[in-house]
Amino acid sequence: MIGIILKYSNFYNKPIPENPIGLITHLPKNEVIVTIAKINTLLQPQGYRNSDNSKETQIECLKAIILQDKKNTPLEYRRTFQRYKEYLNNLPEEYTVFTRGCCLYALNEILQSDNFLKVDKKKYLQEERLGIFDYLLCCNERILNFSNVEPYENITGQGLNFFEFFAFNQMPFNQYSITINSLTKLYKSAIFLKCLMNDDSTKDHLVNYFKSKYGLDDIEEFFKVFIYSFLKMYDEKLKIYHLKIDNQQKAIIKIIKGFSDNTPIKTVNHDDVKILDFLAVKKNPIFSWEILSSDDFTGFVVLDMAFLLEKMDSFFINDFWFDYLKTHSDFNRKAWGNFIGSNFFEPLVEDVISNTFSNKYDYSIKLLDDLKITLPGKPEIEIADVYIRQKQKIACIEVKSNFINMVDGYKSVTNIEEFKALDLNKFYKSFGLTQMLDTMKNFHIYKNYLNDGELNLNRKLHLYPIILVNEPILSSGLFNFPLRQQFENMLSEENIAQKSKEHIIWPLVIINIEEFQELEQSIQDDDIDFFKILDSLIDKTSIHGKISKNKYKTLLTMHNLINEKIEFDKLFPSRLKDFKWTFAKE
């Protein structure tokens, strides 16, 4: 988590109420949900790929609660707003009140509660709406209750790696600070749907799933409607994502209602860290907005745009298996994971890398099957999933499609004992470190079987180990550093020199597939060089040499470097901007 989050007990100098949601249940549920959805939108503004936690935006979030932005605001409202605004402005720069995680926590509980006022009010007193502010402070408090990090000495004193512990311990919070690129995310979704539609083992299941879930037979129409809806969702005046759909468009309404099902009412366990998975919001990132609805229109508000986009990508991968394939097909969990890797993710990687380097004739690119070799007396092996070479610089890339799940305990570490119980060897193997170690260990054997005629086998090689992941948490700063440490330890344990007469093995780099998509246009246009940007990242995150003024530099990621090096418009590959990949008719 970045910065210091303000808690209820900090603000009022007293414990949170026994039942914090009682601070807002005197208000209509729709009113509270729309207010918090607007705050969440302000923190993730349209046209930006990074969260906006500036003081100015924090003040705008406060306005959303006190309604300061309405015309002819009563004097008492203005005075109340000024008092709270002054408090926020006087907080040290590192403090913040409103965060995406706070909004998701609140929405997750509110969706599962049925204790709200059952009739709408037309007007509200300021004291009533300020309950939303207090309730969000309580949500901050409850989130931070899971974030009590053990002292450094307690962890290292037990022979544990502090940064490794910290990465897992902070994962429940860190995962919601990750931002997404809407265009590349939608492109991934289209590739996945086409994969399912074109495979004999899944196409009939997909048709049946969409028919039972959304009442639709035309899946192509489903995706086109989703794109169309996405492009029209943002209300510039209200600063919120919403939909107002003509009731004659019954097919569209069926689709949207599939993303806004009624959430089962149940009591939330605030002592279980698994609450931070926010399943209620993930399942239903859209909420029916009765104020926009009439005899002519049906209205919806988007609770979290990132979750809505994930609903067509990573969430759909899980939903389709759990909700349908698990009971209607021969796919078990492992087989489904293998299908995702070989039938969807690897072809996606091939598509992205082939397009990225399509006009780079000084590069040698080998992908997947081209990297399978047979050594004398041994079965077939794969050197790597991707090989990218320029002169004597070689990127060896392992591709990993899997996500970190809650079941194995990796996303729910709250103390040292839970960390000790993790199977870290299994974790590192599942995300490619073991395979990469083998590649580095035996590369001087493997290089003779590459059939790369322009590689000088007698000169020193510069090897760049890269893990290309689907899981965005792994490419975040908190995980990048301990993964690099772990890989260096693995090299040392195998007596593999990082520097020798034959090679230099550069530090491990973790890249998310969507980050690679953001590199595509700038590499094609020669704005950046692939290996130079790797060198820049390695240099900026090096823990050797002079001490940097920036003590957090080891946590810098490819995402940070992309922000620094690439113009905003170049984050979206030109080939995607015509939207022909959305099943549009030629």
C-alpha cells in the first residue's frame, strides 16, 4: 500500500462503532452505492491508467459525499465542506482517506446487507450523508487491521526473508493498487472468446453457458455490445460510469443484468482476510440504478470499471469453469489451467511478440515449438517459451498463464506462522523460476541446437531471464524484488556464475503481458529499444553500487518505466484502434 491511510480511530480518537454499517443504513441503499461508486470512479478517472490519489481528487471525493458540487448549495453545507476540506488539506502529503480498496470493501459489505432504508428520500441533511464519510473511515480501519507487519527483526531473526514475507503479507492490499489498460484488456478478452469459440472441446459449452446465463445465442453480438457499452459508459458531467438503456433493447439489458445479479444477503466476517477478495463486487460489478430507470429506460451504475473489464478476462476464466465447466464437462481444474496456457495465453503471447518485432530485422525471434530440442539420449525439452536475440543479447522468456489463488494460502498471509506454512518451492516452480534456472544452467549446451546462424557461439553472451506473466500481482514492485532475490539465490545454490568469460546473466525481470502490449507500438516505431529498456530497468533497480537517494528504487517495475519512457497514446497499439478484432463485420 502506498502512503498512510487515515483510519476512523485517527480521525475521532476513539474506537470504531460496534456495527459501522449502522452509520449509513438510515439512507437508501441505492444512494449509498452510487455515492461510493462515484468516489471509486474519481480515483480511477477515464483516460488514465494510473490511480489518482492527489489531494485535489481527495477533495473531489469529499464533494461526492457532501454534495458540494450541486448548484445553490445551502450555506450550512458549504461550511461543513470547508471544515472537512481544511482538515484534509492540512494532512501530511503521504496521508490519504479515499482509496479504491476502501471503496471495494464498503461496496462488498453493502451489497450483502439488507438493513437499509426501504424507501427513497428526496432530500438529505448533511449529518446523514456524513455517515458515509465515517463509514469509509471504518472500512479503512478494518482493512488495516490485516496489515500489521511484524517488525523486521522478528522476521529476519527466524531466518526468514523480510521482503519475501512482506510481499505475501501485503498481497491482499497490493492487488487493488494495480491499474489496467482498457484497450489491451479488451483485446485479451476478444482473443479468449475466439479461442473458446474455435475449439471443439469448448465451443458448445460456451454457447450453452451464454444461453443459460444471459439468454443469448449470439456470442459475437454479446462482445460487440459489451464494447459498445464500455465506450458510452462514462458521464463527463456526473464523473461516474453508468448506463441508461432503452427498454426496447432487450438483448443489451439481458447482458447487463447478467453483470448485476442480486447478491445473496449474508453477514460479512470482518475478521477473515479472505473478505479482501471482494467476491460480491467481482461477481456483480454493475448495480441497478433505479433513479435512472423508468418506463422507457433501465439504468445501471458501474461499481468498479477495472472489475468490469476483468469480468471479461481473468474473472471469466474462473467463472466459466466454476459456474459451468466444473459440472458440465470433462475439464478438471488442472486440465482447464493447461487449456488456458496452451490454447489461449501462449497464442496471445505469440501474437503480441510477433507484432512487436515484425519490422525488426536485426532481431532473431523464436517461439514455443521452435525452441523444442532433443539432446542425445534424452527426451524432448523446451529451452524456453520465447527467445529474443539482438547481436549477443538474448532474452530467454518463460510464459506463465496461471493466477495466484486463495486456496493455497498465498493471498491470505497475516502472520509469520501462516507464511511459514506456505509451499514456496511449489509457488516458485509454478511461476517459472525452476524452469528458468534450468535454462540458465544449461544454456551453453542448448545454444548449439538453436539453429540461429547469426549467433556467435564463441563470443560472450548477455542472458536476460524474463518471466512473462498473466498475474499482475507478480509484476508489482513488492514481488519483483523478492523474486529477483530468490532467483539469484537459486543460481548461487547451483553454482551458476552470474558473470563469467562465457556469459553475463542479468537480474531476473518480471513483465506482465499487458505491459508487453504497451511496449509494442513504441518498439515498432523505434521510440525505444527492447534491450535498452531492459538495461534501464535493471540499472534503476540495482541493489549494488552506490546507495540511491530513492530508497524505494529496488521496487520500481516495468510499469513505472513505461510511465516514464512512453507517451500515453503509444500505450495503445495502433493495430487495435480500428476495433476490427471486436467481431466487427468487414
